[in-house]
Amino acid sequence: MPTILSHAAVPLALGLGLGIRIIPKQLLVAGIVASIIPDLDVLAFRLNIAYSHDLGHRGVTHSVVFALVVALLVLAMSQQLRCSRAIAFSFVGLSAVSHGLLDMITNGGLGVALWWPWSSERFFAAWQVIEVSPLSLSRVFSSRGLAVLQSELLWVWLPAVLVATALLALRIMGSNIALKRVAAQKRVAP
């Protein structure tokens, strides 16, 4: 898995890029939580549940179905999150499913049960460029952890910054076009 911090890159990039009018702060926080929550399945190790079991690490909680359930739960809270139901569902669902997709491009572990409950098969992407993160916190702060963080900067955070920048640029261009239209309408109006 990427480190738990890097899973937040997707909702942060989308939220910052789209802006507070579309992704209010409360929804951004919900998206960050949704992107991190699948890794609660590491508790399975403490409960002696095998890694390869559906309830093991990268199993049920990394599936598309789990992401949809999380998105449906947040859908019911859209008013408190100060956004439309469609935006709450879409943003949180995308944030949650991004967790499994990022884990699929790591170079370790057993893969991701992306299509659970229809299949317990674990999948990796064809392109596995992210160094898999150690599961223990003490190893995250080792030389191995440093290599993981460097990998995540290149393969997770850099693309996230590029996406956020592109969305921000599109938003600014859209605002400028709207302002020009308003100004043109004012010149034409009697």
C-alpha cells in the first residue's frame, strides 16, 4: 500500500482543484476519510485473519462495492456536508475507490480484491511503480520507508499536484470567460 498519507492525495487534488464552491471543506474531509478508511482492514492481522482471506488486508474494504457503500452512507449526509447528493456520492465514491486503485500499482502484497463479492481474486495493475509501504510504523521511518516516500512523491503526489493545477486553471479560465460574457452583455444592454 502507499502510506496512509498518500491515499489522501486524490481527494486533496480534486477538492483543491475544483474549489470550495464544489467541494466544501466538510466534503473534502469526508473524501480524505473515505480514501484512508479501507486500511482499517490491517486490524485483521491482530485478529489472526489471513491476509489472503476476503476480510484480510486489501480484501473487502478495497473493493468497488465497499467504495459504493461508503459513498451511499455519505450521500445521506449531503446537507450536513453542504453539497448536492450527486457531488457527495461522486466525490466520496471516487475518493474511496482510489484507495484500491493506488494499492494496485504498488509492487508488493497480494493484490486487491477489487471485484469482491463477485470474485475474491486479487488484482495488480500491469504497471506497478509505487514501492509498497511497510505495514509497521517503525519501518515507515527507516531507509525502506524513505524509499517508499520518494516513490510516492513521484507517482502519487506529483500527478496529484498536476491534476489540482489543471483543474484550478480550468476553473480560472471558466471564470474569466464568464466575466467577459457579463462585461459584453453590459456593453450591449441599453
